[in-house]
Amino acid sequence: MEAADRIFVAGHRGLLGRALVRRLEAGGYENLLKVPRGDVDLTRQADVEALFRRERPAYVFLAAGRVGGIVANQKSPADFIVENLAIQTAVLSAAHEVGVEGLCFFGSSCMYPRDLERIREDDLGTGVIEPTSRAYATAKIAGVELCRAYHAQYGRRFFTLIPATLYGAYDHFGSDRAHVIPALIERFHAAAERGAPSVSVLGTGRAKREFSFVDDAADAAVFCMQSGADLDLLNAGSGEEVSISDLAGRIARVVGYAGEIRFDTGATDGAPRKLLDSSRLRELGWHPQTSLDRGIEATHAWYVENPGTS
């Protein structure tokens, strides 16, 4: 991947897309294709094919799609599967048609079976996935298989990167689309401002999770594309696992909330544990740079400096 290459960041206004743009621009890549949502509907294959024929991107980072936490996944499963399947099919088909040199598709850790101690790439498809995110996970699995099919049949360099749950600047805070870190940052920040005596956190607090700071995930994707290696499916986690109870405590300390933290044990925890084995990517030479505590501090600082912008 050369500095002058035309690079399409699909979903450049989202959490991951913005981080990809930051990373690419910092690396000297200036010929970026950033298409506003209102200009091209990525769920419409004809529109996407027309875009690719006109712009002829050499590389594609497919970060577009519908995302959300447990509440959103349970509320709108049809929207999650239909929209993501449509975007993936349209973009990969168009990328194949114009012969792009490389495409990075972003999967999700929820694609994997729910009851694993440590998740390896080879575990995909070996067990039952978490029911609360089944529709979204099914769409993402289809994306993985699309990449594999284009590679097997046509030799296309389409590969999948799977970060842990992402968080960072431009995340969704305080909505049903929010994942746990931005949701708790918003909740604890508001409670600290009000002087609330307690904050309720959904679930028992015992579930364990791994999180990826979004700038680290973007760096991993660019690293993989730059490597020129023939890749298939790679985990890109932080390697740092934390219980939701511990996470809530860390966020409360960063925000400055000193009240009681209560757990709503009637709400679902989702999968009991999600920890990626990212040793394959580490062996290629990539390592995350941001600890969970540093990432939480940076995300809270951005939230405070940008009220109402996400």
C-alpha cells in the first residue's frame, strides 16, 4: 500500500472509520475516498458498483454497518442482519468487480461460540453463539465467508480483522446503541454532576470482557494491509480482560463518581466471557499501545470536551 493509492474508508464517520482516517492520514496516505452517507447508500448494490467504477479504489477498509449493544441487538435484530448483509454484499461485490488490491473487513467477537475460555480464530463455527447478538453475529459470519469465497475463487486479497469490543472518541454515549464503556461513562458522568447517591449497572457484574481502544484497532488494520501478507481471519484484541464490576469501578474513578454502584441482576449478562487469543497477529509484529485505563481516560476526556456530538 503506497501513499498515493486510492483508499476507500467505508463508514468514515463512525467510531472505527474516523480512527482509520486518523491513522491513514498520520501515515501519509492522502488519497482517501470518504463518501457521506447521503451521497451513496451502501446497502444498494447498484449505487456501490457505480461508486467503485467511478473512483477505482485500490484498497478498502469496510468499517460501515449497523452496530449496537445488547439492548439494540435485542430490540432490532431484523435491522441488524438485513443492513449488514446488504452493505457487505454490495461492497465486496463491487471491490471484486473493479479488482481492488486489498480489502479489510471488520468482524466481531460475538461471531464466536459463547462458552469459550480463550477464543482462537479456529473456533469460529464450532459452537452456539450468544443468543442476544445472534442476528448481528450471523451477518458478520457471512461477511467472513464472503471474503474467504472471493479469495478462494478469484484470489482476491480480502481478509477479516476481529477486534474486541471497540470504544473511544466519537462513540455512542447514552443511547440504546451504546456499548458498555461509553454507556457507563455517560451514566457515571451524569450521576457525578447530579450528586446521585447510586448508579445502576445492568447485569450481575460478573461477566468478563475484553475491549479494544479504537485507535489500536485502526492501527492493526493498517498494519495488516501494509504487510502484504496473504491473510484470512485475525483476532486483534488488547489481551486485557476485566469483569463488568471492575470496569464500572474503574470508570467511576476516572469520572470522579464516589457513590454506590448497584447491579441489576435481573438483566442479562450476555456471554459470560469474551477474551480473544490474538497471538497470530502478535507473531506478525503488531501489538496494542493503549491500556484500558488510559483508553477510558482518553474517551472520558473526549466526551467532556465534545458534549452532544455523538
